[in-house]
Amino acid sequence: MALAFLARDAGCVTVETAGEEPVSPDLTTHIRGGMALALFALGLLSCSAGLWTILSREYQRSLKGIAAQSNRLHARSLTEVGLVPILDASARLVEATTQMIRTAMGIGAFLCLIGLAMTSIALWVLLV
């Protein structure tokens, strides 16, 4: 059973069997170069997305706002007994936001490492 592959000749696509003509070295060089370029671009995109996630200040602003509101509730809860459950919920919200920030930092670090690995593999494919 002969293997078939597509060959492009002057804009026309033809199917040839692998037993008749070998694949030209230029074609394999172009395919490897395209794969390396695509992998390098995806690696850079992944690394930049990870850095953006790590350096984003959106989480810190929301945590500061929640902490400020929690302090106001704490000051009022000393005088009113009915605000104690709300204060407890506020403390749990601050904890959940802190955990969300830790998770986002971990995801950002993971994206950076994956991006670094992808760019390294792309350079290896290109040089070997």
C-alpha cells in the first residue's frame, strides 16, 4: 500500500504516491520553518498573557475596596448586634478574593512557563 501526499505545483494541487517521487528538502524545510514560527508565536502569546495576568491590578483594586467596606462594617458592628452576620460574610468575601488573587497569580506563572517551553521547543525545531 503506497502512501499518498499532496503536492502543490504552480497553484495546482495534485496527489502523488510516496513511492514515485521523494519529498523535496525545500518542502520539509518550509514546513519545519512554518511549524517553528507558529509555535514561537503561540509561546510568545502565552507568555505575554501570563505576564498580563500576573501584573494586572484589577484584583488589587477590588480587594482594597472590599477591605475598606469591611472596616466600615466592623466599626458599625460594635454598636449594632444585627450586623455581626454581615461582618462574618464580609470577612469570608475578603478571604475568597485573596484566594482568587493567589489562583490568578498561579495561572499567570503557569502560562509564562508554558510560553517559555513553547518558544524553546520552536527554537529547537528550527535549529535541529
